[in-house]
Amino acid sequence: MKMTKRSGRYVRIGGATVLVLLILIFVISIGGWVMKKQYRELVNSHLAAESIADKGTPAVLTEGDIAYMPEPVQNYLRYMGAVGKARVENTKISIKGEMKLGKDRPWSRVTVDQTNFYKDYARLFFIKTRMFGIPVSGIDSYVGGKGRMHIKLASWLTVADQTGPEMDQAELVTLLNDISLLSPGALVDNRIKWTPVDEHSASCTMEDGGVKVAATLYFNDDGALVDFVTDDRYFTKPDGEYVRTRWSTPVRDYRTVGGVTFPTYGEAVWHLPEGDFLYAKFHMDRIEHNVSE
């Protein structure tokens, strides 16, 4: 029997209690492994499909390929070093940061592993954090034209499993956001249509599987993307109601690592009627294009 000190006196902890605690720890750790395994299986399935369909090295993106785009978008692709390099067919992303799981909740640390695919659009986003000190993991996905957000507490108890037309649209525009910020070479795609706005911004639409989304991109004098704004995402109210709400992701602090240029810091903001809600602060650690594993 184990004894622990509490408030100046010792309290007996029976062997059965210790065993229950050990079992809980084991179950939680196994649960996290199971969900990460599900994410890896999804990624590997898409990588295998790409390998089967592979017809050689991706073509190089040229000045001629981007000539139809609005001038600030062309300048952005040059700034990011996309021109003269292989077209981007997939992207692997590693992120650390903080998120608020509600407007009145404290910041929670998060880690993210993500892989996106661009031949057949897919977005696979695995996140780990804590809620009330208990591990939380989730898979945010867009596959086959369908969006899903699946979150589990202690990696076993489902606390959110959202699907439907709103999620399809939200996940597709989030994929457009990922491409714009982290894989701009993949913006050269006939599923993405462009409209000039002015010398520092351009609007676009993306269509996939009957779902259509739109966004406006904003650039600075150097040609770097500084913000992405869309009205095609949905804020979830406490009662579970989806409300179409403006969403933006300002970014900064560009670096080039391993030959890939990307913003190392970004935020996610809901623009609510009562005021802006900054709910995520992300630090992009590593970006890799055209991975095979």
C-alpha cells in the first residue's frame, strides 16, 4: 500500500487505486497512439495513390505558367521562389502554437502534423492539446470533397464529430488558405480562378466536388502575403449553431529553410459582431514539398 502526504498528514492509497491510475494512464497513452496511427494511415493511403499515378518528376513552374494571374499574385510566387522549381503536388507541415478552445478559455499549447495533397484535393491535419489537463487529439480532414472535424478527449471520448455541407465548405477554404500561405506554387491550378483587385490584393475562387469557396489575399510592398480573408467559414456558437463568419489568417516573419520559403508565424481570427476573436497562434517549424513518406 502506498502513502502520500496531504495537508500535513499521510493518506493511504490502496493497491487497487494505484492500479486504476496506471490503467487510466495506459488507456490515454494508447488512445493517442491510435488516433495518430489513423492519421498516418490516411496520409500513407494518399501517398500510395500518388505513387501509383506517378508519371515522373513534377513539371517546373515557369513565368509563362503564371502570366494569367493578377500582378500581386505573380510577384508573390516570385518572392516565394516558386517560379523555376517543381510544381507542388503535396506538402508536409509541422506546427507548434497555442489555441483557445472557447472565447473565455485560456490558451492551450498545441502541436500539429499536417499533410496536404493537390492532384486530388485532400487536407489531413492532426492536432494534440489538453483540455482541463486531459490530453485531446483530433483529425481535421478534407477528403473526396467531404470535410470532417473529429476531436477526442483522452483520445477515446468523442467531444466533436462535425460533418455536413458547412464543414465541406469550411475545410475546402481552409485548404485554399494552406495553399496560399504554405504552398503557393499550387495556386497555379485551373480549379482556382483569379480576379484582380488592386496592386496589393487579389480575389480568387476555388471549386472542387461541387463546392465553391472564395477569398481575398493581401500582399505588402515586398510581394509577401500578409493576410488571407474569407467569408466561407462557420463559427460554432455554444448551442451548436453554425454561423457564417468572416475569418482571416495574418502572417509574418518569412524564412527560407531547406530551400522552402514560408511565413514562420501566423494567427487565426474570427471577426465576430461583438469584436475580433483571436483563437490561434501558430509557429510553422518545417515545410516540405513533394514528399514520398
